[in-house]
Amino acid sequence: MPSPALLENYVAGQWVAGNGARTALTDPVTGDTLAFVSSAGLDLDAAFTFARERAGPALRALSYGERAQRLAQIVATLQANRDAYYAIATANSGTVATDSAVDIDGAIFTLSMYAKLGAALGDAHTLLDGAAVPLAKDGSFAVRHVFRATPGVALFINAFNFPAWGLWEKAAGALLAGVPVIVKPATSTAWLTQRMVADVVEAGILPPGSLSVICGSAAGLLERIGPFDVVSFTGSADTAATLRAHAAFTERSARINVEADSLNSALLLPDAAPGSAAFDQFVREVAREMTVKSGQKCTAIRRAMVPVEHFDAAAAAIAERLAKMVVGNPRNESVKMGSLVSLAQKRAVLDGIAHLQREAETLYDGNREATFVDAGADSACVAPVLLGLRDGASGKRVHDTEVFGPVATLVGYRDLDEAVALAKRGQGSLVVSLYSNDAVAMHAPALALADAHGRVHAVDPSVAKTQTGHGNVMPQSLHGGPGRAGGGEELGGLRALRFYHVRSAVQGPVALIEALTQNAVEFPAG
């Protein structure tokens, strides 16, 4: 077999190999080394300068519609290479094909959606925010607010769980806005991100330097962030807090968008008794969210809340579904759930389970008698674990601790007011889902929970087959959440453009204000 390759970085319009210490990317099932990465020795000053001064102006010389066409061309390029991406995901992320699709096809779908949304902006180079407003009694002097793309760079510091979607759900908005992207993927799964960037660069779709990738250490990146740059971070709340204290934000006032830890909840309403359609939907969704991508989704259900009188029935029904899950090597067609991304992540998950078990009972533990298919005990495989806390109000750890794996806690509540209060003890989450046999019954809790959640996902039997899923992030909807979830916002249709623009009030003679409408379109959302 050939020796694993060193993956190059693409900066300042060139492919450059790191010249220092290398980090191995491994197969989390077999332990085999797949590739190496290094960002040592890169000229970061040149990378940022090239992106700002060469790529940015070239991107912004195109209209929104022309940039949307470039997104469509990226979609075609990625579709042509899907098989290679699936192979990389299997090897480097340990995911089965259906889980790889969430990442890879989800990325392609998001890009295609933004290509369509951007096409509707046509030949515009400026976005208008509201109508002109007179500032003089005779109307001769007025003001109009405009959005213009920031003249900086968008730096993405991404998480390990979505190496494809994590790049493109952010880059879709940035590139459509006309802002060049530098992505620093999580090192452990950087191969897929790097390969996708390589394919787009080779296709010559974007002006040189519009899309750069740095694989390895993030050292020195924030030191290059200037006042007109923006940073988007996905990861832990602790790391986010460290980033926010950096001089790039405290002194140079660069903007940062954060998506962090999230103790998302699924809430079974009191009317959804065992045997009802809503109860069955709740059980299916909890089990599915625990096992899709081995629970390594920022939107996964971590707390499943049920009326205490339905606790035992829910526990038995969810455990029955989890017991059917075949875990192991994703190359084996019988396997339905692959591994975690690394042994380090496996240790973190097992430690997290032990932490929660000091407070919650174990309702189901697939690891007790686990036989992983084509994968040994030294692999990064972990079977699903369902914990339980019958008196949800008595808990602390289950409302404070996110275990980033196939783990959830069933939480009992006495009445709907308590359920809402328990969900909010997550201190801000990305998503909460509601399950009821009566759509109108979800009205009050949906609004009560909206101020603490980026997304409220409500399901009754009428939408059982059409609802998009608790954990699926749709590009038409906002993604993000307040408080502990990071306080950020991504996607939401064309609302995503807001982060990459500067809003300015242009005051002047009415003739100038009217001229602002040339090559401009009203900002369509947000």
C-alpha cells in the first residue's frame, strides 16, 4: 500500500504543504492512518491579504445573481464527486452511508437552495433595507439604509462532526454575499473538507483565493482577523468563551457567530398517551436522533421529556428500538450505526455517561453485551445508552451536561408548565421538538419555548410523513440558538446574508437617495 499522503493547504491561490509536525488522520474503526495534515510554516499574512485584496474585489465585481450561478456550478462539481466523498466519510468519520448522506447530500442541497435564492436577487450589487425616509420638511434631504458586503474575510473554524455540511452551510451565504472564505476544519475529519475544496478549486469556478482551506493547527489565525473580517465558530462553549476574549473581538471589533453546546429537548405533551400516533412518533424520533451519526449532531435530542405517568412506557418503547440497532464497521452492510470519529471522542462519551449515571438511572445500555460487527473493543464504536430521571426537577447534571454521542436522558415532568421550565434549564438550545395529537395544543408551549430555542419543531399525526425531523437543519430555517447554544444565527434563507454585510445609513439629496435603487434590490428577509 502507498504511504499516507500529506494533505496540502490552499492559501493565497496556491497549494502549499505544511513543513512542520504532522498530525495523522485515522480510521476510527480500524485505527489505520489515512493521511497527514500540517499547517506549520504557512504564510498566513499572505493568505489573508490575498483573500481580502484579490479575491474579495473579484467576487464583489459579480452581481448576486452571478455569484448564485457560481454556487450552482459548485453543486454540479460536488455531485460529480459524491462517490469519492462517501468513501472518505466511511474511512475517516466511521459513518454508514445514510449518515454520510446527512453531511454530504445535506451540503449539496443547502448550496442548491442558496443558488436558487440568490438567482432571485438578479443583477443587484446592493441590498436596500426599507424605504427612503425624509429628514427635511420639504423632502429634499433624506436617508436610506443599505447593505454592502463587508470588505473582509470570513474565517470558519469548524467542528469534526460535519466536515461537508459544516463548510458549505456557511460558505453558501458568504460566497453569495461576495465575501471570500478561509476554512479551518476540525483536524480529525479534515480530509473530506480538503477534498471538496480541491475539487472546487480545480474546477475554476471562483476567483482565485475565494475559497481557502487550512488543515492542522488554528494557531495564528485570529491574530490576522481585522475589523472588517467575520468569524464563524462551531464547537464547545468553553472554546467559544476563549475565542470571544481574543483581541480580534474585544479590541478590533470583528464580528463572531457561535454555535456551541446544546441540550436540545423533545417534549411529549400530556395528551400523547402510549399507543397514540404522537407517542409512537416521539419514540421513533428519540431513537433516531440518538443513533443518526452515532449521536454526533449538535441538534440531537439530549433530553426526552415525558409526563411522569408515561415514563415507564416511553422507556420500554425507546429501549426496544435501540436494541435493534446494529453497531460496528460501516463497511458491513448489516451495520446501521457506525463509530464515533475517534478514540478520544469515545473516551469523552464514556466519561460523560459515567458523569450522568451518578444522577440518572440506566434504562438501556447497548454496551453491556455489545458485539460490534467487524469492529473490536479497541475501535471507536459505542452503542446507544438511554438514561432516565423520573423526577426531572430534581436533576442538575442532565440539564447541564451534553454527552456528544448516542446518549439521551428520559426526563419525567408533572405538568406542562414544569416541562417548559425543564427545557429552559438547558440555558438556551438549538432546537426543541413537541409531539401531540392536537396541533392547537402545541400553540402555548411553542411560543413559551421560542425565546430559549433557535428552532421549535412541532409534530402531530397530520405531518408525521412530511415533517423534516427534529435534528435536520433545513436551509430555509434559522440555525442557531440563544444563551448556551452560542447566541448565533445561520441559514434562514437569505437571512444568512446579514452576517456578511454592513448596514449603513446614506443621507443626502433626494436625487442621490433615489439613485441608490440602481442595481439594487430590497433585502428580502430579516
